[in-house]
Amino acid sequence: MSPGPLVVRCPAKVNLHLEVLGRRPDGYHELRTLLVAVGVWDELSLFPVADGTLRLDVEPAGAVPADADNLVLRAAAMAREAWGVAAGAHIALRKSIPVGGGMGGGSADAAAALVGLARLWESSAAAAELHALAARLGSDVPFFLVGGAAWGEGRGTDLRPLPDLPPWWLVLLPGEAPISTAQVYSALEVGTLRRSPSATVYDWITGGGELPLSACRNDLEPTVVARWPAVGRRLEAIRGTDQLLAMLSGSGGTVFAVYPDEARAHRAASRLGPYGPLVAPLLGRALSLLRPSVLEGP
Ligand code: C5P
């Protein structure tokens, strides 16, 4: 019996807080952000290939391009070079995380590829090396190596793992069309940003207690709402559903709201039917950490 593929499931993320402190000399923006894993999952199945080729298949077909620009293939090529591997891999990616929606789907896939390929190719790469490769692939990629809740600074890649948040549930309204993160940041007028960093949220990071939800904000939201009015309409719809918090995730266009339990999230979702709501839990670290699992072959 031939062994089955190595399977890595990767969750999405939302930013419960995203402060932009300013533009950096390298063109990126300096952030302070609270990232949390969310139970909407992509899945990667990895098969070894002896001849050294790297191949990606995507399901549903066309959900994202399966070419060399896909972060999964970029991760694979980068890892193969860094680890001096001669073998290849065939990777089948099943997409469920909305694409270009600020939920980190492409970044999650890239992190899962790194973790899966390290196992498939029997690399002894240390955690710090995986983190460095992840940061080269994208600002959100290292978070998925940490999982749970984490505080991000710098480009978003300087991460501090945090204790799990309460078992809250989310309703997410994916955007109608993908939004380019680069486009959002280039449209952001840094001069109009609030001068004062949120001391309240930072105090919670250092002091613990309850997350001060009323201080959570996303500094990209006004720019995205101004350019993509449909996002503003979704935000209006989701506000007023008895939520704890409602905001844009990352650079959008997914908007989400937080509820204290699953029943309340489903009740809110039933009122948001036309917007194609997803209902998902926030995930603790134990559930969301990427791990390869070998399935039984046929
Ligand atoms: O790091 P990543 O490639 O995912 O970022 C995509 C784009 O988002 C960058 O090219 C940059 O324009 C913008 N960005 C930024 N500051 C960050 C993260 C991303 O300006 N901290």
C-alpha cells in the first residue's frame, strides 16, 4: 500500500486591531496589530516527486492562479534552495478561505507549504529559519507559524504569541472582488492617521485582563470604505447585529463581527443571508498551529 499524501490544514486570520504608525524607508508601513486565527480552512496535500519538479493544482480550478507567482510555489522554490533539496513535490491546494479578502489565505497556504515540505523533504530547519523564510514570502506569513492570537509589530512580522482569547464566534462577509493590499497601502494618506497609538490595546498586551474591544480599530478601514463603497455597505449591514465588535479585516474586503457564542453568530448570519455570510470560531493556538498529518492511502 503506497502511503497517502501529507496533509496540512491551514486556518484564516482576522486582525482584531490594526494600527498604522507610519510609512517606513523600505516602503512598508510600521504596524501594531492583533492577529487571530479563524476556523475557515484551506487544505494542502503534498506528494513527493523524485524528479525535482514542483507542481501545484488548485481546487476549485481557477480559485487562485496555480503558476509560479502563487505563494505556495514560491515557498516551495525558496525552501528547496535554502535546504539544498533535490527532490520535488506535487501540491494539491483546496481553497475555502476567501481570496484577496484580508483573511490571509495566500499567506496561510505559504506557511502550510513550508511546514509540510519541511516534513516531506525531511529538513531539519529550525523554527527561526522557517520564520525568516516566511517573512521573505509576505508580512502575514510568519503569523501562521505561531497561530492562536499574536501581537505583530514592524511590518507585522515581529510577533509576540498571546494567550488564547475567549471562545468567541465570528460572522464574516467576504468582499465581492479581491482587493490588492499594495493598492490599499498606497492609497493610505499617512498624514491623516491618528497620531496617538492605542495605549489601551497595548496596555492589554502587556497587562492582560479583558481585551478592550471598544479600543480596537483598523486604520485601513476609512481608505478601503472610501474606495470600495460596497465594503461600507457590508459594514453597515453587519453593525447593529448585537455584536461585540465589527470591522474590516486587514486590507479587506472581508468585514466581520464578533459574538460571544455560536448561537448568536448564527442568529446574526441568518439576517445577513444576501451577503453570503460565513460563520466560524476564533481559534486557540492548539487548534490552529500548522501540523502535517499523514492520511491512510487508498
Ligand atoms: O508583505 P506583503 O507582500 O504581503 O505586502 C503586500 C504589500 O502590502 C506590500 O507590497 C506593501 O505595499 C504593503 N504593506 C505595507 N506595510 C506592511 C505590510 C504590507 O505597506 N506592513
